[in-house]
Amino acid sequence: MRLLKWLALCFIALLGITFASLNAESVSVNYYVGVEKIPLSILVVGAIILGILLGWILSLPNTIRLKMELKRLRRQGMGH
């Protein structure tokens, strides 16, 4: 199982490296206070990471609520 995880991580890293090399052109990103030129691959990876983080943060309250409910139900089941 560990070997499979390592192989998957190596494959993902290889995909990331090839993606970055294929999309090395710089693009202009207009902020409210200025303009910055950054590689397209960095912009795309940053957007993906930001989306993952926002999704995780927005799902946290529901996850916490469900864990608390599961703990409560397990305590009730132990009493019977």
C-alpha cells in the first residue's frame, strides 16, 4: 500500500512538473493596486489551491457538527 502511495505521489509530481514546463509563459494579473507578471502555471496552481482551501474551510462547520452528532449517538448506543 505504501508503494502505491509513493507511485501516485511521483506520478502527480511528474504531472505538475510537465504542466509547469508546458505553461511557462508569463501573464499579467491586474490587482486593484497594481499589475504583476507571473507564470501561467503558478496562477492556475494557485487558483486550484485557493479553491481547495475555500471548499475545506466552508465544509468545516458541517463536518464538526456531524462529528459531534456521531459522538452523541455513539454515547446513546453504549447506554443500551
